[in-house]
Amino acid sequence: MSALMNFSNELATIAEGVGQSVVTVHGGRRRPSSGIVWRKGVVVTSEHALRGAQEITVSTAAEKNFTATLAGRDPSTDLAVLRVEGIEGPVPKFGDSTSLKLGHFVLALGRSWRGNVVASAGIVGGASGAWRTWRGGQIEQHLRLALELYPGMSGGPLIDAEGRVVGMNTAGLAPGRAVTLPVATVNRVADELLQKGHIARPYLGLSMAPVPLPEKLRDVVGANISTGLLVMHVESDSPAGKAGIALGDVLIQLQGKYVADTVAVRDALASGRIGDNVKAKILRGGALSEQSITLGERPGR
């Protein structure tokens, strides 16, 4: 038997085995998505496919339907977690996505609305470090896939050449291409969703707008920067308010990084956790001072 035929047979065996852990998720206003039996009684899938869902049903490889309860959703990583009591199907073997290199062969699986497993194969088109989605979600590794996700395959697994699931695929984070949430990201987000029902986001409680800095204030700051952030509003009982930040202050630096726009503030807070103390440098009345702000959880969840 040729090496190519051996590889083809091994690939078919992997698809058949991992396919037992792939389910169809019915819900929302769109076509069904795929999902993965991630733990006993827990299914993960793409959040964007469940928007507007009133009732959610999961169909397994054994052609059985189960009613699912939404444990939580995180639009920033496009991940939703479902509790499915009594669901059948094995939990797949998991691998480490950091072992993937440019050019490595990978396999994507999904389960269609008809109940059959569908597959797409390709290579790792790019692998780099941690990144943040346009919605502010933190992803432990950036994996660009040189393969196509067919309609309904979002929420299905990415599988390495050893048959291990290394992440969950989605078409909801980057227009026109597949993105993979590594196992580490799925586990971190799923743990918090199962525990809290939402992802706790740290915030300052400030409304700010960029403002140009005059030459004399640049000398006070001690850096050649032309813009700061003018505090336009301080939310009552907010972390920044409790720390003494006031209307009219100009935020210059956060966590040792100069901030010229609100995107820079969001980036500086991205790795922060509720309860962390962050250092903020502000201009008040032409003088530079430093404040310590204890991050709180964004209200309104």
C-alpha cells in the first residue's frame, strides 16, 4: 500500500473517531452550527451562531436530540458554552496548539444540519503569539488556517496530524477566513462562563477624549508626546472615581504605557484582572501626579 493511501486511511480514521465528539447545534435565526463535546455534559460552540436563540437543541452522532441550556456566552472570543444533561458522545483527546508550526497539516470537522460529519483539510498558514480580537477578547495564540470552513462548520474542532483537538474553529472573528480558538483559550473562557455566566471585564469608569498637549505641558510630562486623554465624565462609585480621578484631569500614562486614545487604554487593561492595582499618571492643573486605581468589574451584566 502506498504512503499516500496509508495517510488517507489514517486521516479517515481520525475523522471518524473525533467526529463522534462533534454535534449539531440548533438555535438562533441562522443555520445550525457545529459544536464539540468538550467535557461531560458540556458543549462549546460559536457564539455568533446562537444570537437570538430562544431554544437550543443539540444533535449527536447517534442521531439523538438533547435540549441545551446556555451557560454563558462571550462575543469577544465568539465562544458559547452549553450545558447538556445526559448527552452522549466521547470527549476528544486534546493537544497543545503551540506545537503547530507553519505548514503543518490540520483537519477541520463539523456536523451538518442533516447530521453527517463534514471535513475540510489544509495547513497552518500562520502561527504567532497572543492577540486581541476587534471585540477585545484575548486569544492565547494566533492561528491562521489555509483551509475553508463551510457553512455550519463554525464551532467545530481543529485537529492535528496525531488526531488531537487543538482548538475550536470559527468564521465569526475575521471576515472571510477561519480562525481557531486554541484549547487554552477555550478552557479559560469556558471555566469562567460555567462559573459566572459571563466574562468579567475590568474597567476604569471614565469617559475620555483625546486632547493636544501644549509644549510647556510636554516638558512637565518629560516625554515628546503630543496627545493625552481629557476626562469628560467620571462614573459614580467607579474604580477611577474612588481613586480620585476627577473631571478635567488629563490621563497621560497607564501601567507605564503612554495613552493617546481609548484603544490604548483598552490595550493596557486587556491583561488586567478584577482587583488589580494599576498606576495612572495624570495632569491636573499643569502638574503631573500618579494615582493607583483598583480595577473593578464593569457593571450592567
